[in-house]
Amino acid sequence: MYRHLERRLAHHILESLRRRHPGIALPNVVIEQPPKVELGDFAIPTFPFAKPLRSAPLKIAEAIRADAGSIEGIAEMQVAPPGYLNVKIDRAWMAAALAADQKPPTEVPPGKILVEHSSINPNKAAHIGHLRNAILGDTFVRLLRYAGREVDIQNYIDNTGVQVADVVVGFTHIEKKSRAEIEALTRQPRFDYYCWDLYARVSQWYEQDKQNLQVRLQTLHAIEDAFSETAGVAELISTAVLRRHLETMDRLDIEYDFLPRESEILHLHFWDAAFTKLKEAGVLTFENEGKNKGCWVMRRAGTGKESSESSVVQQTLESRPIQEVFKEYEKISEEDQKVIVRSNNTVGYVGKDIAYHMWKFGLLGRDFAYRKFYRYPNQHDCWISATEGEKDHPHFGDVAEIYNVIDARQSEAQNTVIEALRGLGHDEAADNYTHFSYEMVALTPRCAAELGYTLSEEDKARSYIEVSGRKGFGVKADDLLDTLIASAKKEVDSRHPQLTDDERLTIATQIAIGALRYFMLKYTKQSVIAFDFKDALSFEGETGPYAQYAVVRATSIFKKAALDPDTFCRDVASNISPADLSKYLASETANEIWELWLTASKTRYVVDQCIATTEPAYLAKHAFQLAQLFNTFYHRYPILTEPDEKRKQFLLATAAIVRRELIRTLAVMGITVPPVM
């Protein structure tokens, strides 16, 4: 309701100004949040209207207040120097709407959204950095679905790339294993751990003799031939590792709908179709000289043609033939070239990505075949691309919007894909393609030491230590989860020895996953995360367990009162009258409790904010603020011993509403709440 009221207020004020000043172009109304509820619930600065209306901000504020009239849900407006309108919400009206769980109709944009996340190379175990990607992507999917959008979740599998080739090299050239021996290993538990160690050994093998890198190139070429023995080995390894990745992510309740693989992009000739279109549109040009001789290149994203414009004018003035001038103008300088097809006719990563994104938007004219690959415990099927598949399958691709969750180091490649779409004339698709960028995850020195790594004195003095898969230094995702669960279980064991071991393990798992997911989400995307076990699992401060504990506390109130909190919450609107809400919320002494109700009303507002900015950290802040305010309320107001029955019902209603909104907020973050902590 908060979001709905905010929009209605902004529309009302803008229309009022337009009636008073017809024919004048006016900016949109900006609504801010005052630092204290005592000042109001909305703050509207009138400074943007001063120039078009040729009037002082304070006078504009006074005029808006005079013209405002009655607005449902608004109690009063106050003018504040130097030009603000402080607006107070009708507290009883808002509380009644929140208690009734009113959801005003919202306009949901048409079309399906595709969120691609994780995209882990299927060559070794998933690590802590992959978890940040997957948690960000999964939470964004949950945000979109909460807002009513239809979403497909895809996880791109680069099963023909350098990383897979390196593990193939490790098995076939270092360990000299046969295909049958490799196949037997793939059936072993945590095969991905075996590959983790082997991948680091291959990197060392390359460093020992640079000639060994020729084996990598030969292997890469062999993998692209679908009928080669090497391609068969790569398929065995990548499929087994991929299945382990899905099992790891399933532990975090992260699911996918479709797994498009690079091998099918090659074998189904997606690139051939895209290559033809790119050449015809002039997006790609063939280089006959220079360092990129024999390559197909396109203009590097962000370089533009502006730097050539002055020379074009000058050359025209010198009476050169105009065709010659523009030919020179169109030429891409060597430093601005992005190689898409190498001189040996192999297609680079970006080229295949362009073809893949054309398919996503339904612009390629080709499609995958599909087969079922993985079934989740909830019976949801995850599909995988194939050259020959099942007849009946869901429809993937042909979407309206794309969010690609991939780290900040891939910005240039992502921008190149967008520029290729523009070059093909698909501006709408380019506008609806978002690179959901984020920074890396590192370890605190304390965390690295706890994991058994030997640290130098210099390492111990650093704020964080970077991980490296090629060096074998990092935290495997399953190891991290196991460690967090074990740490949480020690705490649960000591607090609740009366529960069975299975019950304590389930609770510990909920706490551990909540801690991990919250820790990954509370930092803004562009922050480097230094992970630390102790900080993540703390029951105090801005952590997942702290927010979970607030819900457990709220639930305990109802247990002691022999009430079901969910049933009570559903009946709040019929049990608490508007008069009672007004009585207990309207007075100045009720500001503290009103702030709790007001914050609880902002869940949808924060969800919309997260989507608009592609920043889930705002939701983590919302959960923490709500938990903080509730804990203050919990300590200050002894609900069950309140002698005034009507006030007691009001306090119970406050606890029930906050509990409901905290559970919803945490659910969007992928966090469940245990029965006890």
C-alpha cells in the first residue's frame, strides 16, 4: 500500500500543478522519505518546479498544499522551508489496509523475462564466487516473480571452452586415463572435487613448459568435432560436473529451467546463421592487414565513430571523392577492433554469445532440441539443449527482457553483444538487455586460516585474500555449506538438546543457508565481499540469523498465548477496528510503533526498488531494519502481560503483521525460518 499511495500522491500533485499552470512542461514529482517519522512520511521537494514556474520553492509548496484537497490515505501536508512539503499518512487507513493485506492492482508489463545466472564452467567444483552469482540471480528471479512477472531461469553451460579442454588434457595427457577409466571416475561421489585438483595441476603443467599449451589448442579443436573421441571425453566430464553443480545449488533451493550448452550452439549452426546476418548488416568486417589480418572483427564497444568526424569534414573540404571519404570513415582502427572470428576460422566466446542472445530474443530463426536432464525434489524438471530431443517440451527463448548475471570483468564482452544487436537494427532488444554486473568474493585472512591455508605475514595483514581456481586456492561451495551447517549445528545442539538429531540438523541447515544467502546479498553488487564464517553466522547485527531470530521471537509470543500466528494474522482486519488503530497509532507517543507498521508496509516498495536498480541489497537492508525495529518493540512492550485487552490485541496485531512481512521478505531472499533458534 505504501508504494500505491506514493504513486497516487505524486500523480495528484502533478495534475494539480498542471491545472494551475496549463501549457507549461513540468518535471515529475519526486518523493523522498524524511529522516524521522515525526516530520512526516513523505517529503516532496519543490525546487525542480522553481525554474519552469518562475516562482520560489516555498511559494510553490504553499500553493500545492492549498490546491491539494482531500486525498484518500493522506492525513495532512505541512510546508517546510526552504521549499518542502512534509506529508503525513493517515495512520489508521494505512494500518487497516496492511492488516487486510490489501494488494492494489498494478500494471504488469507484458512479455517473459529471461534471467541467466550461475553459468559455471563445467570443469571443476563450484566455488564461493559462483555462489554469489547464483544467489544474486536466484534472488532477482524471486523479486521479479513477487512483482508478478513471468520468468525463465537459464544457466549457460560452456562445455566446449578452454576450462573443459584443460581438464580433458589433465585426464588424457597427464594422468593418461582411458575413456572407460574416466567414465568410472565420473560415477564417484564429488567427482567435481577430483577435477578441481586436476585443473590446478594442469595449470602447473602449462607453466613448466609453454609448449604444452599446444596440447590445449589441439584439444579445443578436437572438442568442437562432435564425432571425435576427445569430444566424447569432454561430454562425459562436463555432464558429470554439471550434475554436481545442480546438486550443490539445490542445497540452496536454487533451480533452473533450461541449460543451453555451447556444444549445441556450434552443432546446430547457431553461429552460421548469426554470422550471415552480421556480415549482411555490416556489423562484421574482414581484415586484410595488420595484427588482425584474416580475422572478422567488429567495432569494440564504446569506441564509436566520433573521433573520425573531424577528419571526414577536412577530407571533404579537400575535394576527395565522397565515397572514398566515407569508406575511410567506416574503417575501424586497429585498437578499436574486437576479433569475433579468428584467422584460423574459430569463433571466439563473444561471437557465440551474440548468436545465443539472438536466439534468446527470437531473432535467430533457429532453435535447440530439448531433453529432460534433472528433476528437483519438488518434481520441477530442468531441461538441457540437445541436437535431438523430446517432442513435448516447454517453450524457451523469444523473451521480452534479459538479465544476464555475470561479473564485472565481462563488461566489455557484454557491451559488445549489445552493440551487435544494435548494429543488426534490433534497438529494442539492445535496450532490454541488462548486464547484471557484480564484483568478486574473497576471503578474510581469518577465514582462509580456518580453511587450512598457510598464510604469510603479509597475507595476514590484508583486508581480504583473492581466490584462484587455477592455483587451487579457494573455497568449494559444498565445503562452505558443510562448514556453515556444522558450525550452526553446534549452537543448535547446545540450545535445544531435547530435539532429535535430525530436527537439529534441519534447523542448523536453515540457519546456515540463511546466513550465507543474507551475507551474499547485504553488500551492494559493486562491493568486493570478504567472506568470514564468524561474521556470517552471528546472531547479532546485520545477518541472516538475526532476521530469522526476529521471526522466531514473534512466533514465540503467539505460542505462549496459545494462538496460531498465521490464523491470527489473517483475522487481524476483522478483530481490530479502525477506531482502535487510530487510537493506538495516531498520538505522537505512538511514533515508535507507527514506524514499525510503516516499515512493514514497504515490502512491495522495496521489491520495486530492487528491480528498478538491479540491486537486491535494498531487500536485505529492509529485512534488517524490520527485524531491528521489531526487536526494540519486543523488549519495550510486554505484550502478554498488557492489562488492557484492546491494546493487547493491537500489540499482537503489530507482531503478527511484522512477522508476516519479515517471512515474505526473507522468502524473496531465499531464506526460510526455523521453528526455534
